[in-house]
Amino acid sequence: NINYRGTANWSQKHLRWLTELVLPHPAQHIVLQEFLHTINERISRLERLDNELTHHVHQWRYYPVVKAIQAMRGVRLLVATGVVAELGDLSRFDHPRKLMSYLGLVPSEHSSGGKRHIGAITKCGNGRARRLLVEGAHTYRYAANISTDMQKRQEGLPKDIIDIAWKAQLRLCKRYKKMIAKGKHYNL
């Protein structure tokens, strides 16, 4: 039984470890080499596609919105571009609740008479944009801070956008901790 003792799977360190493995049968080694070759090809393809996206998104009319959204924690170029491409002009939502409803990120409600039961999120609306935002939201489980990567993304943005992003980070990190303390599963 072969186990990797490192922390991050598919990192450069992990890939080096895989190339240094000595397997008992030559056929196993050939299959491993083929798998590693496929992984390296896919990583190169992703890098090429990321470069193309970066090049083209800078010329897009919604690039200022993409740049502003990246001030948020957990939102880099790919997530910001995907969200803006899925939602289009965000000014059509006159209140954040309407945007959240459009994304299906509001709780469902079952009411009858005087009883009111609030359930899970509705998940109606744009599933791709919702998935991108949920993916980015996982970063709020860590303590609020401004990383050097985030500082670079925020360069050139107006102070009010940076302030909004910081307030949102504080609020969401606090809310996550409160929900965990109440017994909510970390994935929910």
C-alpha cells in the first residue's frame, strides 16, 4: 500500500513524489508514467486556456466589473469572469436580495397558518453562477485577512470597493464561525 504523506495532492511536490515511485511490476510503472503524462498535458492545457482568458477578458466591456468583483476573498479571475458572464449587467438587480434569489441562494419556506418553516436554499436560478460563488465562499472559513495575492488584485480599485470587500469578509467570516458554533456542517 503506497500513501502520499504530503499535504496537497496534485501539487508540484506531489507530482515529483509520483515520478519517484518505484513500483513492483514494470507494467505498473508504464501505466503510472502514462497517467503522469496525461496530467502534465492537462495542466499545460489549463495554463494555455488561462492565458487566453486573461488576454481576452482585459478587452471585454465588463472587465471593470470583473476587476471589482475580484476584490472579494475567494474570487479570482476565473470565478469573477464566469459570474459576470452568467449574470450579465448586475445593475439590473436593484437589491442584493433579488440577485441572491436569482441565484437560488435564498432559503426555501413552507408556511401554513401561523407556522413558518425555513428550509435549505431553493437552488433555482443560475446553477453555474451559484456553483462558482459557493466555491469561492469556502475561503471564508479561515480568519479574515488580506493576502498578498488579494492586495495585487485590489491594486487600482477605488477605496470604497476595497472597503466593501473588507466589510463583507469580516461579516462572512463571523457568520461562518457562528454557524459552525451552532452545529452547522462546514460544507453547508
